[in-house]
Amino acid sequence: VSGKCKIENIPDISDVDKLIKILECFGAKVEFLNKGIIEIDCSNVKYKEPPKELMSKIRASYYFVGAMLGRFGTTRATMPGGCVLGQRPIDQHLKGMRALGADIDVVGECIVGRAIDGRLHGSKIYLDKVSVGATMNIILAASTSQGRTIIENAAKEPHIVDLANFLNSMGADIRGAGTDTIKVFGKEKLCGGSYAIIPDMIEAGTYMIAAAVCGGEVRVKNVIPKHLESITAKLREMKVPVIEGDESVLVKGTGRIAAVDIKTMPYPGFPTDMQPQTAVALCLANGTSTIIESIYDNRFKYVAELQKMGADIRVEGRTAIIVGPNDLKPAQLTSYDLRAGAAMVIAALCAKGQSTVVDIEYIERGYENLVPKLRSLGAEIILDDDN
């Protein structure tokens, strides 16, 4: 990108801090203009292998693959880290980059590649399975490639549309984001600009579940209700009243939750990132519920923590079976990943007595000011730093 780029609505989370440090390693100048607003100047960036200690701690590390191939024609990036959710297959990422003309493979713990002709070229790519990460990575790489790229069986998540809108605001030509066919017409270079990113639907959904579980009326503001439709629909099926506004949702926790069956699916289906939080709610539901996890192969580690609290929940393969209602008892709970950590906080809030949630660095990766926000709703919750 030539020129400065201003981005608004940046969350104050640890993953953003790490991403900024990685950008600075390339020579980018990053400045906070105000709370939630940063300005990035990449005019003088040069290729450099980003530090392993930062790259290995975030899931977003593989997005640098497409960005580096597009900008420098070469890449060496540490494999994704962050949450332990089982295998993060990157075969579709590699397939996409190879189709664009990259010689790329996994070498040890790194993704190593180069554009064979010095610059990537457009291609037609069919993703064998819907992959949010691969779709975004290919878009990033193809934006400055030579010619037209077509991505078929593309993911449709709102943040893919947001990425396309962001790149288009800087001079890219991306069409069809939000559908299963995306066309990217490569440009020689992109220019600076200003952009405000969309609200986080998973953060909003987490507070919606917390309200359903803990009771009371909670209005979640600054949301796009359409993005929350699958979450809202399941809550209503669980007999939890949800009222949509233009940019807000009101959840009325009545203390009564009905059992439901859930299968995680790519957008617009029910999001895998809402699965652990919803499992807590279903522990309190009257009847038997099932959750089928179709995205990740290791997303039920938190179940053992709920069992410690007295929940009647068991796992059979990729399915969790929950029999309720359960009176959850206080316990010391471990955060195994970002969303499971949020689920443990919700479970602790609805248990009678004092619980402790450890390994909260996972939670801090993706939730801005979680503790103050819950306190503002009446939760009795403290961080160790507060003692």
C-alpha cells in the first residue's frame, strides 16, 4: 500500500498488539490516533521473516502468507498458533497459493513460498471445503496479482465481506464477497485510505448467551442484527426472548431455557465460535440437547470443566450430549481456548458460589474489557491484578 491507512473500531485485545508488533518488524509505522483508531504507514516496508515468538501465538499468522506473497513475492511464516482446537489444516491455503503461481510448502514449523515468476498471476480456484482462512488468504494474495482470480466454494462470513470492502476502499477490485463465488481483479498496487471495521458478531453473541444464562434484560449495542441471525434463531428456539433493533439486540433472560439441537456450520449457519458458550446455556436447559461440531476436531476440551461443576454432559466423537437442567457448582476452571474461556466465565457467573477461571490470556486474545463490561451488568468478578 502506498500512503497511510486509517482503521477505526480496532479492539483493545492482545492479538491486535501482536499483529502491530509484527507489522513494525517489516518497517511499518503504526500510530494510535485515538482509542480504537490506528494509522498504518507501509510505504517503507521491506521483506523480513517475522519473529517466530509472535507468529506462533496467533491464529492470524497465516494471513501474512498471502500478504507477503502479494507484496514481496516471497514468504516465510511460522505456522498458526493461538487456540488449541485440533488440527488447523492449511491445505486449501497452499492449494490457492500454488494456483496463483507460488512454489509453497510447509517446512518444519514454517510456511515457505515464493512467486515462481516473481509475481503472482490470476487463476480459477475451487476450494474443496469452505474455509474462511483460505478464502481471506487468497483474496489478500490475489488483490495485487496479475489478472483475474475466481474463488469458488468461497466462505461467506461477514468479515470476508468486510475484508473485501476494506481492500476495495484502497483501490482493489473484488466482487462477489458474501457469495460462494468471489472474483478478484488484480491491481499493480493499492493506495491508502480510511475504513471502519464491522462489529464482532461473536463478542456480541457471547453477551447474548450470558444474558440468557444469568437472567435480566441486556441490550447489546453496536451490532449488525443480520449477522447474528443464527444465534438469535437458536436463542428463540431455546425460548429466550430476543428483540432486534436497528443496531442492537435486547435479550431477556427469564430463567427458563429449552433444550435444542445444534450443528456448527460455516456462515450463515451456527458459528463454531459460539459452540462452547451455548453449551453452558444448554446445561441449564430442561431436557436433552446435542451439539455436533463439524468445523474443528478438538473443540470439546472444556466439557471436563463443566463436568467438574456437576454438568451431565458427555462427548461421543464430534457430538456432545447434554442432559439438563443442572445446578452448576463452583470450581476452579481452565480456559483451553478463547471461546471456551468465555464459556467458563459464563458458567462461573451462573454457579452458586465463588469460582476461579485460570489461563485468561486466551480470553484476552479476543474480548475487549470483558471484566468491566460484565461488572457493569452486575457481575461480581475480579482480576488477580485487582486484589
